[in-house]
Amino acid sequence: MPTPPKKLRKQYVNNEFPTAILRFEDGHEISIKRGTGKAFDCYAGENIKILAVFDPDARERDLMDTRRADDFDDA
């Protein structure tokens, strides 16, 4: 049986976008306002998309980056 991936505790600080959204492979999302940061749990090797929301009234989101969980700063 394969071993499950290692669970990691990482963090992201949003200094660039009015609102950044982290979208994980399992579909859940974390919203982070500009000037703040959040810590989150993820799995080693997981791809996390960073989406930007420039207009909170619109449902439009722009893909800014896709990072592996290992590339985020440790919490």
C-alpha cells in the first residue's frame, strides 16, 4: 500500500491583490484580503492556485499563479 502524502502547515501573505483566493486540489478555497496572511494545512506535492479578485461585486477571478504546496513559506 502506498504511504499517504505528508501533511504540511504553510502560510501565504497577500500584499499584491485586493483579495487573493487560494484554491486547493480538493476544491476548497481560502480568501485573503490585501495586507493580511493566513496559515493553512495542505499536502506535500499538492498544486494550489492563486486567484485574484479585483472587483468584489463581479464573480470574475483571474488566475495569477499555480504553486506546489512545498513552495509556500512554513507557518
